Amino acid sequence: MGNELNSEWYDEVFRHGGSEQIYFLKYDETPWYPIWKRIATRIKELGSTKILDIGCGPGQFADCLLSEIGPVSYVGIDFSSTAISFADELSLPASFIVADATNYDYSQIEYDVVVTTEFLEHIHDDLGVLSKISKGSVILATLPNMDSEGHVRFLSKDVEEAILEIKERYSDLCEIVSIQHFPYELNPENADFLIEMIRR
């Protein structure tokens, strides 16, 4: 189990591209593409046009979303200024903000869907961040089942146990609509879970 790490640590990770230069890859070359594509499809199904992305990283998901479904109002926030500078370099029709998700005033942004991928496992106060989301908002979040530096928690390798862990952690704050399991192609024991929730 890792520790919650500061923005300077993530600046270094993004600056060097991360493990296997993953943050320098086109979105459809990353192992996250299947889950990102599903999120984009779900946003289109919902008819959502105002997207808030918490922990947006260097803009790869934004690039995927806008490529898959076309123009929407998209705002991404991340506390790594390096990640945001990379996102800005993509020249997407999107807004990227350097901000700390744990103390940001989300009422400044209009949104009907909140996306948060590869983020909630990195902070102790994940429930505090979600509690700031407007009631009734759809939240599309991912959580992994593997440990990594910077992960303050991670889910069980057992799928049913992992689903129970998700429900136990988030059901008081959100209505759980669905939970989907996305194994990694090269190492199927490792997986992300895509959670659709509605903020109570």
C-alpha cells in the first residue's frame, strides 16, 4: 500500500511519461482505452453534454471522449501543473484547470456527469471529494484491484469481493447503478472496475 503523494511527485511522473512512457501514448494505445471508450459510450447514452473530469491527468481521456462522441462542454482538473500543461498542448476544445480536487469549489463549474478515472484510490478523502458533487449528478469512476505507489487503497482480486468493497464504501453517499469489471489484456489478474453512481 502506498501513501498519498503531493503534486510535485506527480509532476515528475508526468514529466517522464510514467511507467513505459504511458502518459506519452495516444489514448487508444493505453491499457485504459477499453474502459475510456465505455465511459464515452455511456456519456453519449445519457445524453450528457457537460462533463467534469476530476483528476484528468495529461488529457488522454479528454482526447478519447471528444474523439468518440464529438463536441461537449468538458472541464478537467488536476493538481499537477505538468499534467495540465501536457493537456493544454493537445489543443482540444476543452478547459483544463490546475486545482486540488480535495478543496476545489465545484459549484464554479456546470456539469451533469462527473468522470474520475485512476484518481479516487490516490487520496484518503475520496468520500469528501464525492460529497462536494451536486446531488443527482451521475458519477462514472474507476478503481483498480492492484497496489501501486500512490495508491492508498485498492480492491480485492476476487471480483465478487471487490464489488462488495465498492458498495460498502460508496453506497451511503451514492446510489450504485452498475459495476463493470475490465481486466487488463496483458495481465488479466489486474483490472479496473467502472462504477456508475448517482450522488444522493
